[in-house]
Amino acid sequence: MEKKTLPYTIHDWSSYSGKYHPYYIAKHEPRKVDSRWSCANSKFFSKLDVQYVLLKLKEPCVVTDISFGKYCAPHLCNLKEFAVYGGRDQWHLRLLLKAGLTNDSNTEAFILQSQKENPSLFPFVCKYIKIVPLQAHAPEFNLSIWYVELHGYNAPHCLSTIEKQRVKELETKAIKYLLSYFLYKGNSQVCSAIAHHYQIPYMLSPLNLLYNAICESGDLCKAIILFKEKVWKEISQKWRKEAQPKLLAQEISKLGRGFGSRSGHQMVYNSQDKCIYHYGGWDGIETFSDFWKFSVETQSWSLLGSNQPPGKRVCHRMILDSSRQCIYLLGNYFGTAGGNLVSPDVKPDFWKYNIKEGLWTCLSKDTSLMLGPMAIFDQAMALNEKENILYICGGCKWDPGDLVFETFYLYYVDYGIWERKVIAFKSLDANMKLLTERMGHCMEYAVDEGLLYIFGGQTHDQQFLADMHIIDTSTWEAQSYDWSQRDKDCPYPAFCQRSSLDEENKRIFAFYGYEQREYHKILQPSIWAYYIEQKQWKKVIDINEKIGDPHPCARFGHALAVNWETGTFYISGGNASSHPLKPMKLKDFWKLQINEEWGQDTIYEQILLELYIQRFYELKYKDPVEAVYYLQTELQPKFKQSQTFWVGIITGFEDLRRLRMETFEKICDLLPHCEDEIIPSDTLLNMVELF
């Protein structure tokens, strides 16, 4: 099939300078110095602001290559580096090319990566092409594009073939999800009919054989033999033999009646009463003042107060003093909310909540009058419980003209005194400087070392940061490290991540969501741990890297609370979209645990335990006397350390069937998943992501 030049229109652009409008790039006039698109002067935007021009094709096409025309002589505005993205709609574009132009007058052509990462999949059809200039041949010059030409295929029979391939693949995935759903519901006849019609051998899967033995027939003796002799042998070959971390995630509940979607709220966990305290937030229209308590033991929410002091809050910070059983609250978003400016007479107040008495106390109506921080939001807070000192770093006040940042403060709780702290700075990198003036960052205090760890967030020019500042609170000197060049295993620059310090193992866990990947800001969930003694990062897990596992979606502006006694993380709400035209506030509530000893021996023993426990329940339903004998002679001697087999009430067959499904789900969650494998599941929500 012969390639052809593909017509397009200029659909959108980031900016342009003077008379150099984007529509010039559709005309090839190399002898006219004005025939080009030039973005706004660089002094009006930061280096991480995305400049772009968006082309819209007349119809969906397979775009195979792109050509750039230039001026008839070398020009310093030529692009030394650029990126090209493509997709079916302008909000979901894939990187197709990253390259650069030589500074001469010759036209240059580049082949676009028109397929997915797996070249065996169908070609990638585009309706939009986005060109992102990254660097000119002279940094001080504007970024310019003189002429662009697209080539590819738009023949109906070509697109029809590609579309059929795409539909076939999506159809196969959808059918597998349906089979998974009907398997879970026990509709084996429906599964057999669908699988026979589409020639999908779903029953040959090791996990499906195990499912039939456990959930359909309840033959646990057969299930145990099947697991030992067949299932384990096949499945254990699918992942490495060394230990691997795995995320165990469970959505506890939607946040309950009267508890709506929100972001910018705060949570803290109190180990003494085993409760999570939750305050405020914003749903995109309304700012909340509700104060909630979640009991970890009873798994229930209770409302402690609403429409009362401290009042409506968003982007504030809360911190728990566990020894004195109180919570400190500082900050609020002093800017625009719902399109209306916050009243200028709103002051930066500071509050304390006594957990035992259930009372809020205003420590200050205006911290700025007490030589403390001005009205701030998205600051970082840490507490030195031993000396009863609060540390406050950064934060932002929205000024109509600019972003105004705060610096570093100490609050001596016993005396009610604020102190603005000047920190001496030293770094191995001459280009680095101490940036306490930031927002949306993290700060943790390690009491044993007397060190503060500050990382992430963004600066006044909205540049996401990838650095670590370590402050010694005995000398007030700081050292800094920069990992933005990505020359080692470390997180991307990020904003609004959430963190918590694991004192016992000397590491900081950070939950990432909103990251700077090259020249684009994306939502990508992952968990990292910073090891204090080694001074290095290690990725714990990508939250959604295992297709099919339950997991919270990517987000930022959410709340995090941690129970370090059980190693359980709780997250709720947040922003599930960074696009201004597609805002999405979440109202989910998740419990997360990280199993770090994820070796094969551990998993094998855990799965066997689940199978033996289920056999006990089967016997308990049929013959309680035999069940007790089995418990005493086989189950208890094999698994002396586990007491989980004492729980579980069976009043009828429905309870027994529920326990069978729970056992199978636990086993599935313990094992690595293959995308091609059909595993019984009670949801069809994964199908939504296909379309």
C-alpha cells in the first residue's frame, strides 16, 4: 500500500509569539523568515511548562512518519529536541517519537512508533498529533517550528483491517472478563457455552481446576493434592524465586452516609484507641468542616462534629501527639474556592484537639501576629514529641499576583512561642540550594537521629522536585541530595505525595501519584521506601502493576494514616484526574498492607494453611466431631503459630459457600497473575477500562 500525505488542521496550541501563529506550520515557505510557529518568549513560562501545537487529522489514520521543513538557512530557533505524541482523542496520547533536528536548511523525516510496545499488536491509529518542542539550538531563543508534514495510510480497507484487529483483541479481553464473572457466580453451563463458541480453553487453567475442587465440589482433599502435584508446579514457574514485595489491598467501604467525595483532607491514626481521625476536604464546590472518627476494630465511622470550630478546611495539615493524646491542625486554602475569593479578613488560626476530652482549643487566632507563619496551605509538619516542638516547613499563600511561599518555623508547644529558623546549608552538589520554600511536599522527623527529612513538592514556578534535604535539629545544618537526573533507582519528581516514617526499620514510606515524567505530568501510583541508614530509595511496588489485583487508583491530594503496629496503611479520597476539564474527586477508603517476604516457600505454606483451614470448615459442617479430631491431630500440629482456624461461623450451606469463595480469593491474591489466565472474579468493572 502506498503512503500518502495526510491533511490536518491546527486544533490547539499552548502559546505563540507576536505574528508567528501556529497555522504557518501547514505552509512550506522556506524563504520566508516569518513563516513559522514560535511559542511565547521563555521568560513567560518555566522550563517545565509544556509548549505544544496540536494537529487534528481529517480522519483517523495510521501515521507512519513526520517531516519537518526548515528555513532556507541555519537558524538558532530550530528544535534541538522535541517529542511527538498521537492518539484517538486529544486527552489520551501516546509518545510516538523523541528526537532532534540538525541546525541546517534540510528537511528531515522521522519514522513514528505506530505500534504499542508489543510489535505483534495492531498498528496505532491516530486522530490527533501533538508536537512538543523541548529545546532550541540556542537556549535563549524561542522554540520554533517552520513546517510539518504527516505521512501514512488512510485507505478505508486499511483502517477497516486495523479496526477489526483492535476490536477482536478488545472482544477477546471482554469475553475473558465475562467468563471470569460467570465462573465466580457458578454458572458453569454459561461458561462452557461461551468458551466453546469462542474456542477458549478456560477449564485447563490450574487455578480453575483448583476453583472447581474448592468452590464447586468442596472436595478439599482433592484440592490439596491438586495444589501440591499440579497447580503449584505450574504456577511457581511464573515468577522469580527470590522474595518480592506484594501489595495486599482491600477497599474497606465507601465512606458512608453523609461522607462525600473530596480531596485536600487529612487523617491521623491513634494507636491508643485504634481510631483514625479525619477532618475537612473539598469536593470541587464545597469546603467541609466535618470531623470523623473511624474505629479500626469495629470498622465503623462516627461523626464527631460539623459546622463548628475549627471550621471549613482544605489543604491543611494535622499531626498527632500520641504521648499527650492530642491533634494539632494548621493551615487552610486561602485562595479561590468555587470561583469566589476568600475574604481578606480570614486569618491563619492554629488549633489543638484533646482526644480524651473531645474538645478543640484555639491556640492562636492569627499565627502571623505571634511571629509565626502567615496564612498557608499544603505545608509540611512534623513533631518532636520528646521536646514537644512542632516543625513547619514551606506552604503557600495564594496572592492575586503570584505564589508566595513560607519558609521554616518552630513552635514550642510548652511555651506557645513561634520561631522562624535559619538553616545553614551545605551540599556536595554546587548547583543545589536549600529549598524550604515549597508546597505539596513531605517532611518526617526521625527521633533517634534527631533528623528532619524533607522531599518532593513543587516550587513557585510549578516545577516538581526530586530531592532530599536532611536537617540536623541539634546544629540546624542541612545536607541535600538531588536524584532528578534519574541516574539511579529513585522516584520521579512528584507533587502531593504522602509519607510516613517507619521508626523501627528506619525507613520512610512514600505513596506517589502525581509525577513529572520527562516533560509531562501524569498520574502513576507507586510506593517507595527511603532507607535512612543507606541513604537510598527502593521501589516497593507499582500499585497497579498486577492486572486483576484489587488496588486503589492513581491519585493525589488524598489522605494517609498508618498503623505501624500492624504495618497497615489507610488511604482515602483524593483527585483521580489532573485534567482541569475532567475533575474527579474520590470517596473510597482502602486498607493496604505490604508483604515484603514474598518468597515461594512463604506462599506455599500460606496457601496450604488456607486449604487445611477450609477442610476443617467442610468437616465442621458435615461432622463436628470429626472436625474437632482433625483440628487436634492434623491442623494444629502442622500450623502451631496460626490461630485463624478458630474463627468462622457456619449456620448453613450459604455460609459454607461464602467461606469457600473467601478461601479461593485469598489463594488468588497470594499468587502471581497471568494476564491471559481466566480467574473467577465478582466484578466486571475491568471491562470499563477497555472502551
